Amino acid sequence: MNKSVNHPYDELLTAYSAGSLPLSQALCISAHLEHCQSCGQKLQRLNRVGSQMMQQLKPAPASADLKNQLLDRLDSLTEEQAPVESKASEPDSSIPRCLRQFIESRYEDLPWKRVSTDIHSVELCRDSNGARVELLKIRPGGSATTHTHLGDEYTVILEGSFSDESGLYGQGDFMVKGTRDKHTPVATRDRECICLAVTEGPIQFTGFISRLLNPFIRRSYA
Amino acid sequence: MPGMTKRKDSGEKLAQMSLCITDVAENRDKAAFARLFDHYAPLIRAYSLAREPAADLVADELVQEVMTRVWLKAASYNPRLANLNTWIFTLARNCRIDYLRRNSRYATEIDPTDIFNDMEDEGPGPFQLAQQSRVEENIRAGLKQLPREQSEILTKVYLEGKSHQQASDELKLPLGTVKSRVRLALKKLEVLVTR
Ligand SMILES: [Zn+2]
């Protein structure tokens, strides 16, 4: 279960537990948690902190009206529930649960767009802070263009593995690259690598193709 | 010792409430649900008011959302994974995230429901189970002994739902100070140790 060696730092897990993390970053944490028992246990302890703090609050009494309204509605609630439950148990094991809201069936059926010879990408959504949530697919042995970006970039490996200047990363591994980090991930030769990537600001590719792409990318953020 | 009585009280309350949730799950017992409401609704309101003081309607709406989920999801609550207080906290937190998302100036399509599925994680082994009550007690007692400057920031983070940056702005403290106080507090509560 504990395959990953690269974990979100404590500050991110704490914000996730407290509910103050932007949802795009929470997606990355959630995808990592599916592969990491030790972060899962840490999260349970962090949740207990919130729980105990809530227990120690001075209670703010609820009105009898509020209680009675809710009690009156209970029977009608039961009927609405059934279809929701059946949808939640969709059997698709390889895709992290938090991403199934964007991916109906398989990774390969997504509308991938070619970014370079080695990379395809597909945008899943935007966060309310403007962050872009996308999947990147690097072909076996392929290299992702060295790029700099204006905000932090959060990455979780979903399939395959890659290496960059700082080491080898496998399924479930989580990493954050700051604005000044340049890195060149290279997928291992045995299979393609699929990553979840959340980028806070517009990406500036520094390669040749990327210069061609840049005006387009900038416009898509306008 | 007054501390001991308090611990016994909170333990007994939790045990009573756990019986109620079982009754709701197995028998759809409305009287048991009403007892859960009596205990948790005022805490959920207090949690909401911590973030938005005087916003009573928002607090009532959060109570409705959370208690509705308690009724609907009682059967999926698994006491082996989280004690009832922690489950209620995560429900309240999730409902608040969803409320903020729906009322945000900038929309996002990201649905938080599938992100925070705390209950569906793989359960802890027997060893962890034995540790859980000790962890719980460390946190409960530890929170009361934190220096004011640390508990103040934990309140911002956990109850008011502020980011470290927002806490730093509001308290007029450097971001680094906020981060280190959160870390120190969580270390004292023995939350960050890797077992
Ligand atoms: Zn981890």
C-alpha cells in the first residue's frame, strides 16, 4: 500500500483536513491518499484535532423550529437517496475516485491534445482561483519540455513513472514545483506515464514548440 | 481531579451518541436522531459561527445539511474508521466547503463530494485501533494546554477555515511564524509523528 516515497508536506495535509485548501490542490492530495497509508493515518489524526476543537466550542443552541422542520422532512429524504448511492459505487479501479467526476470510462478515451512529440494533455477543469487542472501523458522514454511557470505546480503520478533531476517517481508520488524550479521529467522506457497536474499560473514553455504555443496559452488564460 | 471527570463525561456522551447512530442506521429511529440533533446541532452552529459570526441563517443551513447527511449516511458510518465526533466534524467541514463553493464569486466545476471520502479509506489494523483512544486523549488534553498564541492560530485554521496566508494577514504575523506555530502545536498534540 505504501508505494509512494514523495508525500505532500504537513502544511498541505493540515489545510486539507481543515477544509481550507483550494479544491484543485485537494484533488492532488486525494489522489495521493489512495496510494499512501501513512498520509492517510496522519490525516485521520489531523481530523481528530478539528473534531476535538469542535467539541470544545461553546455550544450555540438551535431553535426548536429548526429541529422540527428537519424531523418532518426525514421521511421524504429517504426516497431521494437511492440513485445517488448506486452512482457512487461505479466500478473503475485504476482511476482515483476524486477524478471520476471528470473521466467517464478510461484514460485513453479522453480528448487528448498533442503538446509535443512526447506529450499529450487534456484539461479537466479550472478551479475558482484560476488554477488549471489537467492530465499529462508522456510517451515511454519521452521527455516533458522543460518549463517555468508563474505559480506553483502540483503533480501526482497516476500511471507509470518518470525521473527528473531530483530522482525517480512512481505511482502515487506527489510533488510541488515552485516558480523557479526547472525540471525535465523523462518517462521510463517500459510504459507511458500519466500525471495529474495542477498549475496555478500560466505555463511558459521554454522549448521551441512551446514558444509557438505560448501566445495560444496566454490567450487561454485571458 | 476535575480533568478526570471531564474526560469521563465526554467519553460517556460519545458512547451514548454512538448508540443513537446505530439506532438510526439499523432502525431508522427518529427519537435517536433527535438526540443526535440535540447534542450536535449546537456544536455545528458554533462551528459555523466561528467562521461567520452572527450569520445565524448560514449556521442553520449548515445544521440542516449536516444532519440530513447524518440521517442518509448513518448506515455507511463505520465506527472502526473514525469516532462519531470526528465523522460529524468531517461532514460539517465538507458541507461548509460545498456551501462556500456554491456561493463563491468565481465558479468551479470541481465537486468536493468525491474528494473528501474520509470514511471509505481502508480501515486501520488492530494495532492502530488500540492506539486511537490514546491519540484522542492526547489531542483532547493537549489542546487545553497549548500556549495561547498556538491555540489562536489553530482556531483560525480549523474553525474559521483560514489559510495560513489569511491567518498571517489577520494576525499581522509573518507567514513563517504562522507556519511554525501550527507545526509546534501539532507536534505537541503528537499528530505529525510517523508511526
Ligand atoms: Zn503520503
